[in-house]
Amino acid sequence: MLSVLRTLSRALSPQKLRHLAGGHRRQSCPYTSATCQTLEDCLVLDYGGTSMRFNYVWLRDHCRSAASYNSNTHQRTIDTGSIDLSIRPVDTAVQDDHLILTWPGGHESKYSLNWLAENSYETKKQNLVQPRILWNADIYKKANIPSAKWDTFMSSDEELKTFLQNYLLYGIAFVDNVPATVKDTEAVVKRVSLIRETTYGKMWHLTSDFSRADTAYSQVALDRHTDNTYFQEPCGIQVFHCFKHEGTGGRTLLVDGFYAAEKVQERSPENFELLTRLSIWHKFIENSSSHRIHFEGSGPLLNVYPWNNELYLIRYNNFDRSVLNTIPYNLIQQWYVAHRDLTTELRRPENELWIKLTPGKVIFVDNWRVMHGRESFTGQRELCGCYLTRDDVLSSARCFGLQA
């Protein structure tokens, strides 16, 4: 499936891919002819050039009649647990681009052929959940993606929609000209989504004062990583706003983890598969007079949807990776080889996008995809930021008609 992402990224212009992301699967199917046949265990529908199989219990469970589904709340009202598992329709018909089934007892179900095609397994396993443009530094720079402007962003839904589309496609997006205060940064964040409160609070303040038992609160360089790998559900989005730096260094590093993972899959499918299959632990412990914390989270380094093998989450943080005690002896060496393969790709200079965060520039980073780091620095450097709930960001995007 990553090869599909690569094809989309290279063959389509950003404008065409944005159009694809915005409504590809919502377009009406141009085919009007359809045939169906009832077999012993399923109904076979041939429509739009695709042969699709539908389980009978599934069809009854997904009936969209008023007795089975509330179209106002978009919630199922039928009791799935009461459906006869051996149920079969007593009559079938295709009329006016709809499949009509009559069940024992006389209940009638009517399904749009387009809806069935969009929701069949045969279609879902071929479609991306979220189209993306994979990038290295050169690809991203040549795309010349404009930043949102603070004054317009705060009042224009069109500006917000464009911002969200850029974020979905590239995993990073910027808002410029934001007043360099925590209050104004928080307002920008809330324009996008709800803030997720963590052990670091809602809006956190970061400087090299070692106030927390975390390497981030120092002046040393940080290698590329994703945050919260020690959470069972890592935060989906991270926000940074550097509103003060009196010194040298401190550039921010960004790397598209999905781009690197695709290269691994192309070169060594067995390494990619191993990193999606073996779950490992990450841990964060802080034991001080003001903070007593012990987080542990587990999951594979690469997480894919099982039906189409599409990558959706990377857990990569060598600082917080815990003891490797969940991998059997006969696979541990292979895991290290696969980990090295991914690490090598992530560390290629051509994959590194370096930017200097300055007062007024707020960056939103997809923490499930894009890794961040920094170079060492001198002097006083202060940032504020927060984490966002991924579900609410994607909800905002879908409400604009974007595919997410």
C-alpha cells in the first residue's frame, strides 16, 4: 500500500492530490448496470466493474430503514445480537440504482449501489484511508507550501480548510505572524482542535532549566523521534512556538517517517513486515519532589491497517524505548537488523528538513508520522506548545469535506 502512496505522490500534482483527498470516494459511480446473485452464504453484486460479496447477516445489520437506523443521529437501532445468524433474504431486486432485499417476516431493506460499492471489503482494501504526499527535504521545499496567516486564519474557514489539507497531505503545517505569547498561541491551537492535557499540562512552557526529568529540558541535541511512545495512544499532534532565543543553534529537525518506511518496504519487505508485527515497550519514569510518573505503552514500531496494509502510526523514540523483552530469541537479531534499516533511512541527510523556529511561527506536527528533533544550542531558548487530540483534528477536517 505504501507503493500506492508513492505513486500518488510522484504522479499527481499537489493540486490534483488535494482534489483526490477532498472527495474521491464521494463521487457518484458512473456505472448504472448491476447484477446480483444469492449464493448459500453470501450475495454477490457485480457493479462498477467490481465483483463484491456481502454476508447476509452484514446486510441485515446494515439496513438503513427507519426501523433499523436513525438517519438523524447516524446510529444503528437494530439489535445486532438478535439477528438470526442463518438469515437469508426471500427476495432480491435491483431497481433505480438500489439493491432491494425482502427478509423473512416481510421487512424490506434498500441499499444504494454506490453505498454498497463504497463500503464493500473489495473496495476498502484497495483504497487509502488518507491520501498523503510523502516527502524528503527537496520534495517539501519544491512544493512551496504556503503558511496560513494568523489574522486570516482566525476568521476565515477557507484558510482553516487549506491549513488542514496541507496538514493531512504533508504531516506538518504552519501559521505565521502569531503574537509571541502563550495566550495567542493557545487561541490558534483551539481554532484547530481541543488541547489534550498530559503530565506536562495543557499549554506547556519549555526551556533548558531541567525542571523536568526529560532530555528535552536541556541544551543538548535531540535525535529524530516521535513523542509519547510510552502512551497506549500517543498524542496525535504536537504544536511548537519558539517565542524567544538569545543564542546560537537550536534549529528544528523534521523527517517524514512514512517516506522513510516506504523506502524500507521497497528495499526489504521482510524488514517492514517484522516492524509491523512485533510489539515492544516504551517507558517514561519521573521521580522527583514535584512529579511522580511511570508511563508504559506497547505497540509495534510501525502500525498498519490490517485490511490494506496502509501505514498510519510510527512509534520511534530511542530515548524512551524500554527493555526488549517481548521478542523471542530467534527474532531479536532480525528485529535489530530491521530497526537499523529504518534508522539508516531516517538519518539520511536528504530526508532531513531543518527549519529555524522564530517568534510568530507556529508549527503543527503529525506526531504519528513526522519525527522531530533539534540541534544543540546556546543561550536562553523558550518555547510553548501543547498536544492535540488527533480525533478532533480529523473530525474538523472531515467536516470540511476532506478525506481523513
